[in-house]
Amino acid sequence: MRFFRNPWVYRAVAWVLGGIFLYAAIPKVLDPRPLLTIIWGYRILPPGPINLVAIYMPWLELTVGLGLISGFLRRGAAFWAFFLLTVFEAALLVNAFRGVNVACGCFSQSAEDVHNAWFLVLRDLPMWLAAAYLLFITPQSRQANAA
Amino acid sequence: MLCYSPPMGRIWREAAILLAVVVVFGTVANLLPHRHMAWWGQGQEPPQAGRDFQLLDADSAYVMGESLPRTVFVDTRTAAEFNAGHIPGALRLELPSLQEMLTPELRSGLAAAQAVIIYGGSAETDIEQLLAQALRRELPALPVPYVLAGGIAAWQAAGFPLEAQP
């Protein structure tokens, strides 16, 4: 357990997860319109709020990425990373159980980029675990290390 | 096992600050005219092949342009990309400002078209499909538009000509 409380391990996980969030967010921030089709493709949300999700979610992903990498408001960023990944996993699981393959919208803006939903659930799982780690584990302080 | 008493007060505070930042940036970005979209969805289904658009390869697009005199090519790229080189005779339309760009002359020109072929700068054709759907909504008499698979790169790779804007 001491390994996981090592501040450098904590930082490294935050940098990797933050980098993934930044990579995923930038194309969506630049042009959120294709997200409308992708979110619709999940067949979970009613039509009304789809636009609101497409407008704000890319900025939330960008903020999470910046927070995790910079260390500024990192615990808040870890909270939103955990929240987002929980929502993504739940949405993918619903479609996996329905037997519907979806365009994830994770790293591609295209609704044509369809993958097996179970594969996407498994691909997101390590990121979900990393976010849980960043949220629930408190790294050891320097003083504690010195003692 | 994971409970190393995370500082919940601090987490909530930081999460609230980040949410406020997201609301401000997201709202301001969506107020910019060139990227504005409706705040609340209208229940509009995503474009469907066959009903809203049909995919077309570069060879077929060229043959169609040569054999049907009233074929209209529509370019969805930026003005700079369009000026650097576009399919001869193409006009440029942007999805976010479609209604302003569709002048009465353009509407009548499109309504009289035998075929409308939409292309963009990327192999992904989502924007072109959305534009095809929007054009059909604006001009119900328009024949189902074609979307050039592979975009302008496929046209160039097939060796077909481009013209540049002076």
C-alpha cells in the first residue's frame, strides 16, 4: 500500500490520465458538433439535453486534463475524472448488454468509428481505476516520508 | 481498502470551482457566432444514409460532374482552404451559418441542381452528412445530396483537377 501512497506514483498516474483527457478533449473543444451524433448513438439521453452535454462535456474533459497534469485543483479534477469515467462506463455497459456496438466518441470525433461495446468497456476500465485511485488515495506527505 | 480518508471538503470545493470554470468557458464558447449551436436539442435524428445523403466515391463524383450539367459541388472547408484549391465550380457552405449563407439566388440554384455533391477536408464525413441533412431540411425539393467519401484528398488522389481562388 505504501507504493500507492508514494507521491511520485500518484503524480505519474495523474499525468498519464490527464494527458489522455487532454488528447480526448481538444478536438471536441475545437468542434463539438459531431458529438451530437455520437451522443445520440448511445440511445440513452432524450433529445433535449444532448446539446447541453455536447456543449459542456468537452470543456469538462479539458479542465480535468489540465488539472491532473498541472496539479492545480487536482483532487477536484480527480473527482470529475471519476465521475465522467463512471458515466462513460455505465453508458457503454448499457449498450454492451443491449448488444449494440457504438461510436465511443472517446478519441475519435466520427460517428462512423464504431467498436464492440464490450471492448470499449474493457479499454476504459484501467482509466476508471486510475481515476478512483487519484480520488480515494491520499499521497503521503514529504514530512511523513522523512519520518 | 482504498479509504485513506480523502479530504472530502477540499474535493467538493475544488470540484465546484472546476464546474464553474467549465460553465463559464462552455457558455462563452457557444455564444461565439461561428460555433453556436442550440442549447436544447430539437429531437433531430442523426443523418441516415439513403434518406439524408448517399456516399459517393471520387470516380463517380467526377463522372457525375462531367455528365450532368447542373451538378453542384459544395465545399465545407474553411475559406482559406477553399481559396487554396477546390473542385472547379464548387461553392462553399458552412453548417453553423447555413441559413445566412443560403441567399435566394443560391437557394434557386440548388433547387434546380440535378445533383449536389458535398465534400470536406477529412476522411471522416460527419460534417458533410449533417450539412446534407440540413440542406434537405431547408430545401425539401432538393434531391438527396451525395457525400464524397474520403473528401478532397480522395479527389486529388484520383488525379482530378482543382482550381484556386485568385
